[in-house]
Amino acid sequence: MTTHIRLLDGITILEPTGKIAGSSASELRKTISPQIEAYDEPRILINFKRVNTIDGSGLNALMEARALTARKKGRIGVVHVSKHIKNLVALSRLASLFERFDSEDAAVLALSA
């Protein structure tokens, strides 16, 4: 798994690619944490467009990112979540913890406010 990071209107956008499972979940955790720590009130958007699989360790990494962001009174959103990931998040009852957006533009606009 690789993760491309870019900044748009004060929003840190992370674009992981491939599987977020096992050791790649640790990689995601190591990538997200500094992005959250770098800001007083982090605004993070995770674009799942190129993610094809996520497992429990991946969900755990996302939950840790969400907790870190919440402690700093920041916001974290997700976009382009596949049906597989939506189902897994729904089954684990985590769906309400992440702001979901229909497009990257809508997410950047909302998270910038």
C-alpha cells in the first residue's frame, strides 16, 4: 500500500492505494499520525477511491486517526468509499464516526468551514 498526500485549501488529503490490511494498516497509521499532529485543528480527508480491501487492522488504524483528530478538535472525512468498505464499517458500527462526502470538492468545502 502506498499513500499519496496533498494539501488543498487547508485540508490534508490522503489517497491510499491497494489493501489496508495487516502491515499496510501500520503504514497508514504512520502516514496519518504526523498529518494530524502537524495542526492545532487538523482537517483530514481520506479518499478511498483506490482502496480495494480493508480489514480489522485497517479499521483500527482509522479509529486511531479519528480519535487523535477528535482530541485536537479537528475533523476527519472520507470520500469514494466502496460498497465493501461501507458494509464493513456498517457492520462494525463505525459509520457515524466519520463524515462522509459524495465528492472531494464537497468534502473540501465542508471541512474548510
